[in-house]
Amino acid sequence: KDPGEWAGSVTVRGGEHLRAARSGVLLLGFHLGPPLTWLMLRARGIPVRMAARFNQTGTDPRWTALANTGDIIPLPEHDPAGRLQALYRIGTLLARNASIFMTADGPLGREVFRLDLPGTPLVVRGGWFAVRRQTRVPTLPVLAHEEAGQIVVEIHPPLPDVAADVDADAAACRAALTPLVRGFVERHPEQCRYLAFPW
């Protein structure tokens, strides 16, 4: 589906948190709710780029076109040098006041911490966390759900400022994210298929 076709069926809440940022912004998503949250934000006119594995970029012309324009930033799985280049590019874009969407969870990457949720914990990976610590840009959690035929994307207030100590920083992020994600799972358990059926 073309992102422009979503515009009428997508509602964005919490946009004031994004507008309040005076620098680049890291938008932190999760594999909860409907997929392609970043494209839904773009459908509502928010110029966000996405950094992810994007294994389908070579075969799907839609992803290839977005990669060619720089709107998606592939993070290679088995190419450490390519991954470093991608992370450098993300940092450069954030320094130029861009908005970058990354997911906190997924099947790959170093585990930073876990969120205690009803039924099963959610493993939070380290890519976004490293970017956040390196760039020190505001990190805004983003969650989306379906509601009465609409997709509601909610942008939450930023996580606490980066702490110098990495363990304290991880603990502060975990403390901030746990009630947000737990509340989402409790309100929308039927929209949390990746928790029930992980990769």
C-alpha cells in the first residue's frame, strides 16, 4: 500500500513532543501494534527516516526507491564495516536535525535489558541505545495501535537525558519504558503478536 493512502486513516497523538525538540530526534519504535509505524508518520507529513535491516530492499522496488532517496538506512546484518558506515550516517543526519526511527526490539543485536511484561519479557537490543548515547539527541518512544478503523500513532515524551554511567543509563531507560510498554500490552493484547510468536 502506498503511504499516501494511509493519511486519512492515521491519527498522530503527541506530536508536540516532536515539535518541541530543538535538535535531531530518535524515534523509538517496537514490534507491537500494526507494522510500518514510520511510514504512517510519513503519511501524516512527518519527514522521518527509518534505520533497520531491510532485507527486502534488493527485491522490493518500494524499498529500493526509498533506499535510493536516503529515506531508509539499511543496517547490514553480516557486514560490520557497512553497519559502522550506516551508524555514522545516522549520527550525521541526527546532527543535521533529522528524525530517525529505530526499533528497540527484534531478533538481532546485543541485549541491553528486558522489559517485564505480562506473559513474557520483551528483549531490548542495543543499536538505538548506542546511537542515543553517542548523539545525545532526544529519544521519543512511539507506539501504534488500531482503534475503530483508525491507526493511532502515539509519540511519547522523551526518555531521561543520557547518564554518564552506561548501567545507570540503561536502568533509567528501562524504568521509563516499562510502564509505557506494559500499559500498551495490557490495553491491546491482541495487537502484540510478536510477543506471543517471536522470531
